[in-house]
Amino acid sequence: MNAPIYQLALGDDFTKLAPELQDYFSLAAGSGFYGIGEGVFDVVGCRQKWLRPLLALTGSEEAFFPEYGEGIRFRIENHAHVDPFGRPALTARREIYFPSKTRLFHDTTSAIVSGPGQGSSKQRARLVDHVGRYRRLVTDLDVGVTAEGRLRGVSKASRLLLGPLRIPLPAALDARAYAEQWWDSSEGKHRIQVKVIQPQIGLVLVYAGRFNYRLAPYLPGAAPGTTLPRYAEPERWQQRI
């Protein structure tokens, strides 16, 4: 069985996560299960009205969207697999149920491990996230564990993959995502908060809410071996990082 990608990235720090988060992030390729989360976003989308028409132009990418709402239901599926290039990966597929439209937002995070001793506690993997339907936006992820046992993640340098071009985004244009996930023992639910901030614009996207989470077995033939189910596959895979 393959190691969970967040365990590869965090090394020994993985055990510092709250037990419920360790369970959440322990999904591994070949387990025969996938994760299902269902809950409500207290807030989700773009708060800046003037920016929404621009985000509408990127709607087909299934990464950013122009809607904004409060008390919006959502569903997330987590699929651990090995990507077509042999990298341990986790694909998250989110459905956000706005009153006017259901938006799909998905990404694949792959663990880049090289050299001897792969997966050892002393060697941490690099996480790289490919975002959207065509996986054209790529960013490095820096993850860590807080003193309270929460998972905290920050996106680093981003680049666009446009045909044969690989275009690094300068710091002045790049938007960074700041994410935190934790277990709320008072509610018995998972909590998550994500903010995407661009230096020149400010807050581009936000979502924060709570959800229940469970594992479900794949139906026979739905996900043979360590592959991704067809309905969760992107329009295009990207080998470049």
C-alpha cells in the first residue's frame, strides 16, 4: 500500500495532528476506499463585486468562480491514487451548491519524492498542486502542524502551463492561498478555512465552513488498483511541475 501524501510531506510531524485529522489525511492509494465530506460553508466565493465579472471568465476552468454566498451546502470527495506519472497523489473534487448554479472545484496534489529512503521519517516529500479542469495552474504547497494539532498550508510560487509554455507568476501578480483545517470537538465536525489573497487586489476567494466526513468503498470496477475513477479525472493531466 502507498503512503498517504500528507504523511510523506509532514514526516514525524504527522503524529502531532489531532487524531481526527490523522484519520482524514491517512487515505492512501490502493486502500479500496474514498472519502466523502458533506457540510455547509458559512461563507464561500468572491466578496468583491467588481472582481466577479473577471472570475466569470475563468468559470470553465473549474478552479475559481464569481458567485458568493453564505450558508451554502457543499460536498467533497477525496480520492487517493497514483497519477499517470507514478507520483502518489490525492485528488479533491468539490461540488458547491449555490442557489443559481452548482460549481465544481477540483485539484490534484502530488507528492514529489526522490532519492534513497523514499518515505522515511527523515525525508519529507514536496507537495505540488495542479488546479482546475485542465490542471493549468500549478503551485507548491508548504504544510505544517500548529501547536493545537491543526493542519496549516500555504501555497508558494505558482506558474501557468499554457501549451508548451511554463510561465512562472511574478510575486506581484501571484495569489497565495492560506488554508487551515481542524477538528471541532464541541461540534464533532471538521472545520476548514481558506483565503486566497493577491497582493494588488486583496482577498480574491474565501471559503470557511464545517462538515462531516466518512470513508466509502469503491464499487467493483470503479477504481481498479491505484487509479482515479473516470468521473473524477481532469480534462488533461500535467506531468510538468
